[in-house]
Amino acid sequence: MKNVLRRTLCLTLACSAASVGLAQAADTDKTPDQVSTIYDISVQPGHVATFEKAVKGWNECRKQNGSTHSYAMWEAETGDSMYVVTTPSGSWASMDERDPAGKACAQNFMDNVMPNIDGMSTSVYVDMPELSKPPADDSKGMPAYVVVTAYRIKPGKFADFKNTTTKLTEAAIKTKWAPTWWTSRLAFGDRHKAADVTMVPPEASWATIGQPADPKTRVMLEGVYGKDETKKLYEQFMDSAKFLSTNVYRYNKDLSFTPDKK
């Protein structure tokens, strides 16, 4: 969604850029042009069914009032979050766009959805296409699952991290390695909670999630760079980034929103 949830929440909760926070990753070489907003949502115990019913009602309100902004809702299969909302990537300027249904459905959200929410955090991430290898059918819709691997970048080590992941991406493309993924970096959010960088491969099922890459990552890299260079890349990566978590999320079409085509 080009920030319809963020705009509705900001309309109802009076939030601002300052309330999101200013923790930024260290890559400031150029102005990023594609950003998305991520909402981690926890629901009060015993309120899951009520929450989901309320979200569907809110989406119906938005549909009736001509909402033009979409979003995807993901249910956590692992980890601490219960639901994650993601918006499609857009320019920084798209963050200023107003959804026609925002004001009309704000009270609906506050009266019906909010009472079920136990906690929520918001982060803005910048796409890193140079470190991504998206699937060839990237435009065909949402994958059934995504596996989100989160990293904390060590102070002063972003360039090293970027170098190693660039090498990985280049080798994967050169060898036509099967795995695909999207990479993004934190622009705004609580750095104590949000990852500095996420790498997110799409998956069709738990069966594919559990299937190891063939060849394995190290074998693929050694085929391109040799064993000595690959060893150095692994060492540089481990020295530049701290692994935080890997969690699985399932796409929930019924709780997501796509505007009617005109």
C-alpha cells in the first residue's frame, strides 16, 4: 500500500516522522528512490478472531470509499510478531500521497481494529536492488511465504557488508543460482528492535523452505571466486554483520487489501 495504513494511523494517532525515529543505516552515498513501510503488530490474547473480523470490516470501508492504496498482511509462523503489514515500494514522494478513504475510515479503524491491538512498531525500509536477486516472475503477486533474515550491521562496517553481499549477488546471477531474495536497509525506525538490513527470499511452501540450496552457498561462491577468496568473503561478512533472526511469514490474502481496478 503506498502507506495507507501509516496515513490512517497517523491521522488517528497524530504520529509524525519524529515519532518513527531517526535510526539510519550507514549507506548515505545516494538518495534512495524506493521505500516501503513495515508494521509489526501484536494482538491482545483472545482477540485474534475479533481483530481479523475488524480488519476485514475496515478494508470493506476503504473499498466503499475508493481507497487507492494497497497493503499485504503476513501472519507470523515463527518469531515474536503476530502480524506484519508491508506496503509496496514507492518513492519518498509517494509517502505524502493521501488515500481517498483515509479520513472516511479512520474512525472505523479506531473503533474496531485498535481495541484489539496490544502493540505495534513502525519502520521504513529502503530497497537495495543492487543486493537483490528477485524472482523472474516478481510481478505476479505475493509469494505464499517469505523468510526474513535480519542483521545488525556493526559500527563502521556497512561498506564491508555491502561488498560481501554484492559479491554474493553477482556470483548468484552469473551462475544462475536458483535462490532469489530481496534486500532492504533500515531508514527510519527503532534500531533497538528493527533490523539494519533484511534479506527476504520468497517461498512457495514449507517444503521449499526446508529444501537446501543446490549447490550450497559456499560451493556456489567457490566456483566463482575460488576457495581462498570465498573464505575471505565469509570472514568479512562475519566481521561486518551480526545475525539477529530468521523468521517465516505466511501471506494472508483475506486480510490484505488491493484496490479495485478502474
